[in-house]
Amino acid sequence: MTADVGTQLRKGVVEYCVLGLLSREPMYGWQLSEQLVAAQMIASIGTLYPMLSRLRSQGLVTTYDEASASGPVRKYYQLTAQGSAQLEAFRLQWEPFAATVLRFVEKETQ
């Protein structure tokens, strides 16, 4: 079994975390990376862009450009209807899955 269980757990859910953030509002890459890095879901912004590209090619997110008052044009990512459906499917499965795992791994109380 791998020594860094956290890395394996993050790999399985980080894309859904991105979809969840985008379900709240469109965001540009730096905004997404700040939240994900702060929560230790990704190590750096460098890991985010390949993931966003994958999500875009799967039709789960789309992009648009918007001018920024503080610099160059920013590429915003937003959830598509397909992305919303994928996120909802994950939400329906996540809670019972997490509860089952917790039931197996939590310490017994006496």
C-alpha cells in the first residue's frame, strides 16, 4: 500500500472539487488554484491547467475571455450542463460512499 494515502485520495476527487467550485461561479485559473492549493488539494497551479484542459475536452467546462482591469485578458472557466450533471452524479454517490468508508475505518468506541 502507498505511503502517501492523501495523494491517492486527492487524485480521486480533485476534479469534482473543481466542478464544485465552478458550480458556484465562473473562475479563472489563478482563482481556482488559490483555493485548491490553500486546501492542499493540488500542489501548484501547474497541476491545474492540464486538469482544466481534460475537463474542457470532456465537455464538462467551457471557457470565455474577459478583460481585466489589473492586467491581461483572463480566461474564465464555467460549468456546462454536462458538468453540472456529472457533479450531481458525484454528489449522490459521495455521501453514502464516504459514510461507508468512515464506518469501516473509524475507531471503535467502547
